[in-house]
Amino acid sequence: MVKPDVLYGGETRAMTEMDMKRLGTRERKILRIYGPAEEQGIWRIRTNQELRKLYKDLDTAAAINKMRLEWIEHAVRID
């Protein structure tokens, strides 16, 4: 639900490496809120490694880079 909002316009947005890290951090924080783990009746926050295994398409930065490449291909075909 949050990912489309974050990715909107990502192919043309100027982003630094720090912005990419912040996006990843924000995404993991949101997933931790909605996906705590229960072990023997005790709730705990999932680790980054558990989140990567559980959600295969976790990398927002990679998704933005893919969108940028697709946009560049489109712009090249226009000429």
C-alpha cells in the first residue's frame, strides 16, 4: 500500500544515495509495524534479514533504478 506512493514519479526525481537509504529505512520501519513475529506467546520485532526473506521485493532503491532505466529507454525511442 505504501510502495506505490513512494515510487510515484521516482524515475524523474533527483535522489542522492542518502535519500535511497532513507527510503529503505522507512520501508523497513513500516513493515516492522505491520509484521511483528510471535514466538511462544511473546511478540517481537522482525530483523532486517527476516523482512528480506518474508518480502521478496523489499528493495525500494532497486525498484526506482529499474523505473529510471525503463524511462531512459522510452526517452531514447522518442527520438
